[in-house]
Amino acid sequence: MKGKFLDLLVCPECKSSLDLEIKLREGDEIKLGTLLCQGCKRSYPITGYIPRFVEADRYVDSFSFEWNTFYDVQMDILNNSDESDKTLRYFNGLEANFPHEGTVEVAVKYGTFNGAISNMVRRSDCPPHGFDSSVSMASDWLFWVDILLNGGEIHYLKKVLARYRRHGNNITQLTQLRNYREHLQSANIVLKKKPKMIRGILYRKANIYNMLKHLDGNTYRRILWSIYHKANLSSYGVLYFCSSIATTVSVGTAIGHTSGKFNKKLSSDDKAKIVFFIADLSGGGAEKVLVNVLKGIDRNRFVPILFLFKKYGVLLSSLPEDIEIYSQKELKGKFWHGFQWLNLLIQFVRHLKKIKPVVVFSFMWYPNAVAIAAKILGRLHCKVIVSERTSTFIYSSRLENFLRNFIIKFLYPRANLIISPSRKIAQDIILQTVPESKVRVIHNPVDISEISMHAKEEIEHQWYRKKESIVIAIGRLGNEKGFDYLIKAIALLAGEGIQCKLIILGEGKEKENLLRLVEKLGLNDRVSFEGFQENPYKYLARSTVFVLSSLYEGFPNVLLEAMALGIPSVATRCPTGPDEIITEGVDGILVPPADEKAIADAIKKLLLDEDLRKRLSEAGKRRIQDFAIEKIVKQYEDAIESVCAVSAER
């Protein structure tokens, strides 16, 4: 300690001032000495530069972390408070009830600070791992036993042990450890696991990384590597393994957004910037999901920022007012044509270096590719989460087929996390050599209250005023939506004398072909194309049956919306999504794709059975609660936290 530090010290017993008796000084540091109380005449030794106020044989228990938070410890003594424990938890980002059931394992990197932290480990039911990367075991060895008794393991560097063998005084300590172990065993306390030696280098940022490779490199390696490149760790550190998430907390050292699940409450300056990235907001399913996430994400923890290739789309007006929007310069043609891709990448990297986000969260395959490439080529320190919305085995052209296969196989493994809206899409991604540990399923959210509000808007269509039996379908007019099979199904019903009308909402390149099909089948008085509707819910809410006739999907939002409004639904069992939403005969009806007869039979069944319609309607409303925006957005927040380890008290 430094002599001037004496002005801050008082006697723990009588609060009187202390006199200093120096026995050994090195420079301006007092290595050995005694603190003498002027009041009660007690004395406190100074050993190894540190005053010892606690009567304890064990070195770290006598002072430990309190040396770094001395003022708070003095307040404990003076006020009979627990400020030092609060300070310890503050610096380590721990909640008051730590460790709790959310903690899977605790790993402690040992150093002279560890007395108070070891006490917390001892109170834990979690298997602890002790890491010794120091060049001195003067205090550490005594804590090995505590870790072992808690069912954990000790890991230390082999080079450290070699150093001890060259110094006699350290051999004595190893002998003491062996005697201590024998003493415990004689008391019927069995140490099941012995310390494990591992090779490594005594380099501050790399030693724990190398140790963790020995433990479970597949689980923790990539996460820890990025953490250590971002953090300027002191020699004091604690690792928490929380549900397969490894995070690092440094005592007394700020490391930005790398703290873990138990982080202290974030100030406004500490909120994590999340850049959400998509091509545009033209009104598709992925765009709706993104808008819902932006509406619901917790502003107390995150600062959402939106980045678009093109700043246009009908959903721009649905964005929350506080969302900051960035976009590329004007684009022409396909994203991947000519030098367009390189131009986009350069602009995106420039924006990210300016924004400095913690996470880039991209939607759909092309923005996903740009986001991952930007991180790699721009040497950015942010995490990247990508959201793949469609089965990887379904493409619209050979060029897209080639590009998406390449991206998924070679770029997706470089992302920190891949979000899939359905289990089938997740399986397809994994089949493309993407590690399963990096893939997570999060279904699409539904803003039930907003849909219900828009559904109340009045509608002028004559079929609804006449209270006809109306079948409704909504979606882009493309081949993948299977509207031609739905129109043929309506023709079959007309042939059987079933009175119903079909309304189709949406625009697309197949519209002319579908109009010709309607005319060919003589259904002009039964089928109406109403184009794109900013508010489709007023049509949906007043319809008798909703039909999803798709040949393939990602995860159909429109099916969720129909069920949220209580509309009995028929959906094809196409890849992917409908069979993860509907349970056949319980909350909807599933039919084979590309089968107009099966579609017609399901519609007929619902039109002729009012009780069945009511039962499916009520069951559908209950089922859709699983996709409520509050629940799904929470899963997105958890996904973000799992890669950047940003959290706050809820």
C-alpha cells in the first residue's frame, strides 16, 4: 500500500485513526508493516503490500476484493451495511439473488481478488470451474478444495506448475495442499475430481480462451474469442456459463456490452444499438415481422436502428416514430448485378463504422449475405444475427439457387446466430453444413390488438353487404401461392351447387394468368380480385372461410392473422409452416398442396357445418396466443442477448 492511503483508514473496532509502522518499503509502496490503532491499541498487519483487517488465516479472506473497493468496505464497518457486497455485485453485473436457477455453471478465474467471489461460488448449487492462470499460487491453492467440494474442477496451466517446481517455497505450498486433501479425506470428505493440467500461454487475453478449449471448445470458443478481442481484461475476471452462453465480467474494468445475463441495469448511454437490416418495407411477411419486432422491442435495453437498401414500401408508415432509418443511395436493377453488390457492401460498412452497433440483425438471404460479408471484410466487432425466411431448397431461378447455396454453406456459419421461423427451415439450414448450435427457431409474431382494431373499419364491397358466404385468400399473386388450385376448387364447388364467392387480395405477375383462368372456368361472378389492400383485415374479419393454398411458404403471417380474427381456416400442408401452426381438425383443416379436390372438400365441409366453424374459430383464437407479439418479441430479445450478452433487470 502507499503511505498516503493511511488517511483513509480507520480501526474496524473503534473507528479511531491508525498509525503506520513500516518494516519493508519498496519505492513508494509499503510491503511489510503494521497499522496501530490509537484508540483500542489493536494492530493490523500489512503483508504483501496489503493491510489485513480481518482475522483469518486464509489470505484472500482477510482482504481480497475489498482492496479494490476499500471505501465501501469502510462504510460497511462504520455503518454496519453491506455496501461492499453491493459493490462487488455491481462491478460483476450480478443480481441480488445470484446465483439463481438460470445459472448453469460458474467459472472463476482465480487471482488475489477472489475471496468474496469464492464465497458466492460456495453458496451456489451450480458446478463451478476454477481457473488459475497466475504465476503465483500463494493464495489460490486453498480455494481449489472449495471448488472441488462443490463438484467442480480446477484447471491450471502446465507452465505454471513447472515454475513451482523450480522454487522450493512453492513446493511447500503444494505439500500443504496435499496434506489438506488428506485431512479432508480422513474426515470422510471425498474429492472426486483432481486438478487438471492443460497447456497454454501466460497471456492475459488468451489463457482462459485456451483453457475453455480444453473444457468444451465447440460450445464456448467462438463467443469467447470475440469477447476477448473486444475487452481489455484486467487480471481479475469471472466467467459465467449461463445456458450455454459464455460471458466475461471483469472486476473494476468496463468491457462495454459483453457482460452477461446478470448485468446491472443499463444507463441510457449503455443501451445496445441494434441495426435491423432488410431490403425494403414492401409489405411481405418478413417485412411485417421486422416491423412488429421494432414495435415491441424493449427501449429500456435496446436502441433499434433500421437500415434499408431502398427506403420505400407500404410498411414505412407503420414504423414507430423513434426508429432512425438509414438507406443506401439509389439502386438500379437486381442487388447482385454488376458492381452493385460491392457498392452496397462498401456503403453498409461505412454506415456500421459510424453507428457502431452491438448487433446487426438482417432479414432475408441477400441482406444476410451483405451483413456477414460486411463484418468479415470490414473487420467489424459487432455480432451478426441473420434471419432465413424460406426453405433453402426452394428458389426462383438458377442464379438465386447458386447464390443462396453458396451464401448458406460458406457465409451463414460465420454468423453468430441464424433465426428460422419454422422447424423445417431450420432443418434445411442445418443440412447445408451450418452448425446446429447456431440455429434457433422463432415463429412470427402477431399484433392481435392492432389487427382487431383495423378489422373494425367499415367495408363497401357488395358481397359483404349481402352477407354472402365468402372464401378469402390473401397474398402475392405468384405461382408459389397456388391460387390457380384455389380457383379450380371454387369451380368444383360451383359444379356441386355450393353457393360461395372467392375474394383474392394481392398483386403480382400471375394476375393476368389467373384472370384468364377465372374467365375460362366461367367464374367471373364468383371470383373477385381486389388488389393490394393496406387494410386487409376488414375483409378478412367479415369472411366465412380463409384458405391458404400455397405450394410452399416460410411461415405464413396471413394464416396467423386469420386465426387471430377467428376465421375458420383451411391450409395446405406445404413446406413450411402451416403444420406448425394448425393441428388438423383442432384449430383448422390441413390439406395436401396442389390438390383442388381436397381444397374444395375442406371448404365445403366448413360452409355446411356452422358448429364446426365456431369450434375451429374459438380454438384458433386460443392457439394464436402462442404467437402474440409480446411473447415472440421477448424471444427475439433473448436471441440478441444470447450473442451480445446484453441484459437488464426486467
